[in-house]
Amino acid sequence: MKTFLKNYVPYGCMCFTAILLINACAAIFHNTPLILDATSLLKDFGICMLLILADYFINEYMEFKTYRSFVITEFLILTGLYLVLSNAGHLHTLHVQAIVSQILNMALLLGAIRLYVSYSFRKEIDDLNAHLK
């Protein structure tokens, strides 16, 4: 539980902020008004939390031989889950461009999270080494 609170709660905050920023940029790019109603915010927050929980279970309960297989498996599971959850209401009107856009967004978010994780681990190791000296 300590791992979940220490690592995954900040991931959830970063991802939800990234979702809001992506929605704002998309609204500016497509010249449409940015609508921030409670329903869409709760939907985005729910999707974000389900993805964070899925990531937690992947990290804690699945074993991988290589880091590459871990990253690929995590990306495939989380992207598939994201596509299903975010497009559940309108799967029949989904276009290839929208799917590619969502997959690229997911890749950027997971890449940013991986960078944050490696930075936080490096910082923690450096702090431990400094404390031991």
C-alpha cells in the first residue's frame, strides 16, 4: 500500500493534469470551445484511476524476464484498456485517425511517466548514497 500511495497517486495526478492539458490543446487546435463539465471530468478521472489501478496490478503481480517485455506488455494492456474505456459510448463512429491519435497520446503519457519513475528512483538512490557517506 505504501508503494501505491507513494508512486501511483502522483501518477494519477500527473495523468489527470495531462488529460486536461491535452483536451485544452485539442480545443485550441480544432478551434472549438473547451467544455469542462462535471460529467466529462468525472469520466476522465474514472478512466485515469482505472488505468492507474491496472498499472499497479501489472507492476506488482506480473513477472517479466526483461524490461523491454514489461514496457511492451504494459503499453499494450493500458492502451487497449484506454481505447475501450474512452470510446465505449461511440465505437461505431470511431475513425482510424482518432485511434492513432489516442495511441500516440497514450505513448507520450506512458513515456513521460517512465521518465518520472526513472528520475524518482535515481533521486532516491542518490539520497541514500549521500546519507550513507
